[in-house]
Amino acid sequence: MVETPPKRAAAPSPKGKKCPICGKPEVTRHRPFCSRRCAHLDLGRWLREDYRIATEEEADIEEESFDDG
């Protein structure tokens, strides 16, 4: 029977920063997150456009006339 080596536990970051999703200590491998799960949750928020930067600029939309003329 072949023994598999035990998985290494992820080491917390030496800087003591917190995961922006759940607040657990950040792990160097998934920095700035604590796990792959939190990294994927953050990516999903970006893809759904949950993160936005507020601006006071108006949208630059050109109005076209739709004459059947």
C-alpha cells in the first residue's frame, strides 16, 4: 500500500493582514485572501460588476436619429 504524504497546512502571511472577504488571516498562497474560496468569491463580485467606482461624470452617449426617411 502506498502512503500519500499529508497535505501541508497553508501558512498565514507574516504581515498579519486580514482577508477582505471574511476577515481571517491572509495566507501567502492566496494573498490577499485566506483561501481559494474567498478569492473566487471576490472574482465573482468583479464579474457581476458589484464593485464600482463612483464618478460625477455623465455617460457619453451619442443620440442617433432613427429616421426612416
